[in-house]
Amino acid sequence: MASQEPDISEIPKAEHGQSSSHVSDKSAKGNFGIDETRNGQESALSIEFPEGGLRAWLVAGGATGVLFCNSGYINAFGVYQDYYLTHQLHDYSSSEVAWIGSIQIFFLFGGSLFGGPLFDRHGEKVIWAPAMTLVFSVMMTSLCDKYYQFMLAQGILGGISMGMTMSPALASAGQYFHRKRGAAMGLAVAGASL
């Protein structure tokens, strides 16, 4: 038994000035030149990319800096752990202190669940609050002397702050390029390895 493919001529097409049946009657205007009208007059999606320029490369460089700071702070936790074990948290085992870094990494990736949608909704300005919160987290960590304080300041607050900066940084670098998007994203991700 052979399967029958639908005849393309039977599929209804939207004429100019009419909306297709799968497009809702809404109008949307997004960031970076995306203009989509769905009110029955025009149902075309046009996307315009800035395609480089000074601002675009500065955004890619900024994303490099964000990933440099986030990855460096996470990867350096072993140094923090050794210091904590010989100073403030000398009564705790190595595995108990390691939970601070583990929780921080968990919230690094968990915070991206919130940072990504916020970036989509509000644009690049959402990176400022978590960046300042990360600075506050480091300052509060310097004042800690009890285990729960390290867990709250460095593990939870620091992890969420880094997660909410990581997603917008990665997403913003690619939105300024079409042809050179690979180079821009490569520059941004290179910050994690520095």
C-alpha cells in the first residue's frame, strides 16, 4: 500500500492583503528590526540584522567579558575551598564545603532559565541588575564566617546572578550578526576559556 502525499495545489494560500489561517490576528514588533504584522493586511516576517559595526563588536566583546568572569569565578572555586578549609570552615569536611561550589554551579545553569526569557522580553538592560547582584554576592562572601552564610552568599546568590548574566550575554552577541554570527559567537564563548 503506497502512502498518498497531499497535492500542493489543494493547500490554501494567503493572497496579498489576507491573513493565512495559521496566523493569529495580532500585531507584534520585536527587537532588532523584526516586524511582523498579523492583522489581516500583511503576514510577512522581515528580519533585518545590523550586521556588524562598532556597537555589534563591542557587544561581542562584552559577552566575552561576562563569560570570562563567570567561568573564572566558577573554575576558581577550588582555591576558595582550600582557603575555607584552612580558615573559616576548618570544622567542616571537604565534601561539605564542596557543596557551596556545587550549588553555585546548579544555580548558574538554573538562573539561565530566568535570564533568557527576561532578555527576550526586555532586551539587554536585564543584565545590569544581576551583574550588580554578583558584585554584592562577592562582597557578602568576604564578610562570611559561617557555613550557611557562604551557601547563601556565594552558592545561591552568586550562582543565580551569574546564570542571569550568562544567557543574555550569549544571546545578545548573536543578534547583531547574520553572516559573521559564527565569529561573534566564537569570540563570546572564547571568554570562557581565558
